[in-house]
Amino acid sequence: ILLNHILPRNFPPLKNSTFLKAAWGEVTDHVPVWCMRQAGRYLPEFRETRASQEFFQTCKTPEVCCELTLQPLRRFQFDAAIIFSDILVIPQALGMEVNMVPEKGPSFPEPLKLPKDLLKLRKDVDVPVDLRYVFQAITLTRHKLEGKVPLIGFTGAPWTLMTYMIEGGGSKTMSKAKRWLYQYPEGSHKLLKILTDVIVDYLVGQVAAGAQALQVFESHAGHLGREQFREFALPYIRQIALQVKKKLKEFSLDQVPMIVFAKDGHYALEDLSESGYEVVGLDWTIQPKVAREKLGKNVTLQGNMDPCALYAPKDKIGETVKKMIEEFGTQRYIANLGHGLYPDMDPEHVGAFVEAVHSHSRQMNKN
Ligand code: CP3
């Protein structure tokens, strides 16, 4: 049923597989690099393309998603593309209204208040139909990329999506969502389970549509401690990796590397290294050497320059990058920032970051 809606496609052959090699733990001649939010408002061409349409309307227009995904690749030698979309398309598919308020961020007019509100969520979510627009964007982008670099698909992790559905938007404390964990643990697990099931089909659909790697964003891990993470986040994160791999096999689809990024989840790094993901993403608050120690040899690390380091002069960016690669080492490593790019960043400095990763890592590999 899942794949009926997704047509077979003959994609152009991949010309730069450095990112995929690093993700799978194979040897690379340079460190691959991409940036979270590389398709974003720091690019004038992004602002121009986005200006004419509401945010989620943009997400629902495959041609525009494709264009926005390709824009950063025309400027910089990124080793991967990430599809333009948003994690909040899942709450929408579950029947919730979500608005993107300019200058403010996402807003849910009717957030979940009590466990009985779970009854209002759609029970009959048909992922290939309801999220078809994302799959169409992925397929189109895979063609338009012409094999230049691999295409990453993504999702929010269950806990992070739960926080948005209960808080109704951003929050400093996450106290409404965390109240659920303490007051309604059963209701919380019910919601996390509903999200996990949709996410699994969503990720498998993305691979069927052409995604060559998948990233799971647990952006709000920092609000949980070790115990709560183990109860309310980790089991679902594991379940997603396990089920996605199982279903890809069932559908005779090639396996793709999976990345888990639990922002501010220091306490969870050992757990994450054994959670079924090939790559663990890191925010900038963890030292590369400490992360390597905690995570062991069987995962690739991704990250983790402070995004704000891009405000520094270009030569300083080069120094920071060099130090970062020296600490991570050039293998089993994908360079990235510790979180997304901000709208006021200078595109030239992003270019300097990418160049520095390539040149320093090539140099180090020669020595
Ligand atoms: O380039 C890329 O990284 C791909 C596209 C992408 C977007 N959102 C586009 C977007 C990705 C991977 C996301 C993921 C996402 N969305 C996350 C996880 C990553 C993270 O930041 O921790 C989260 C938490 C969201 C929810 C979300 N979407 C918020 C909180 C906001 C507002 C914040 C802001 O920067 O204004 C968005 C809007 C959004 N999603 C924008 C973009 C480019 C900016 C709004 C716009 O283009 O008008």
C-alpha cells in the first residue's frame, strides 16, 4: 500500500558519494560537509523565492521545495542536499492546524491539552496520500540534482513533535509538554506511539521517493534528563531505526544511512551510539574528543561548530574548522554546524566554512 503512490524512477547516477561513504564508515579522501538549514533565509535568493507564498504552502509545492533545496548547492560545494520541508508536516497530517507566523515561528491554534484530546487526532492517516507532496518534492529534487550529491530526507523525532503539539509553538521551559510526562505518562506514551508509527511510514516513503539518507531531529532533547530520555525518547528513536530498516528490506529498497541528532543530549550519547543509527549528530557544546570517547568506533560523528562562529572573520573560521577536524579526525566524520544557520549570516562565511573543511581535511589526509 505504501509504495503504490510512488512511481519507479530512473535517477541519474551519483557523482559524489563522500557523504554516504563517511556515513557508512568507509574511507574518504576529504571530510564531507553540509549545514543544517542550508536552504534558508541567509540566502537572498531563498528570501526572494519564499516571499510570494505562505510557509506551509511552500512546503506543499514540490517545484518550489526543489528550487529552495538546490539554491545553496549552486553557491557552495556542499557534499549533501537536504530536502526543503519542515518537521511540523506530521502534526498537520494528524489533523492539527499549524501556522508559521513570520518573526515568531510555528503556532498551533488548538494545541493538545489533555490526553482525551488525542481522540481528535486523525486515526486514518494515509502517509503516502497525506504527505505525498513531500515525496513528490523528493523525487523531483533527486532528478534535478543530476547526481551531484546525495539527498537527505528528515523528520522530527516523537518527543520533539510532542512538545510542539502540546506547547502550541516554541517554549523556554516546555513545562506543558513535561507536565504530560509526569502527570499523564500513559497518555504521553500513547501520543509518542502514534507519532512513531506515522514517522516510520513517512521515512520509508521518503526513501521510496528517492531520499539517500535520513536525519531524525530530536531538537528538544535538552529539556529531558537521562531518565526521562530513556523512558520517553530513546525507545521511540530506536523503534524508528529498527522499523525503517525492516520495512526497507520488506519492500526491497536499498538501506540508507540514518542520522540521529539529539540537540543538547550529552547525557544520551552512549545510549545513542547503540540506538541503530549509523551517524550521531552533535551540538557545539560537546568537545569532539569527549564525543568520540563516549560514542566508540562504530558510529560516524556529525557536527559540531558553533553556528555563531560564522560571525567571525573568514580566516578565523578557517582556524576553528582546522581545530575541529584535528579533534574529530578525518574519518568516520561529517562536518556540520552544531545547529542550523541563522538568517543574518553572511553567505560568504558559509562558503569559507565549506572550503576550510575540504582543504584542511585533504591536507590532513595527505600527511
Ligand atoms: O535547509 C534545511 O535544513 C532543510 C529544511 C528544514 C526546515 N526546517 C525549513 C525551515 C529543516 C530540516 C527543518 C527542521 C525543523 N523545523 C526543525 C528541526 C531542526 C531544528 O532547527 O532544531 C524544527 C524544530 C522545525 C520547526 C520550525 N520550523 C521552527 C521552530 C521554525 C521557525 C524558526 C525560524 O527559523 O524562523 C520553522 C520555520 C522554518 N523551517 C524555516 C525554514 C527555512 C524558516 C521560515 C521561513 O522560511 O519562512
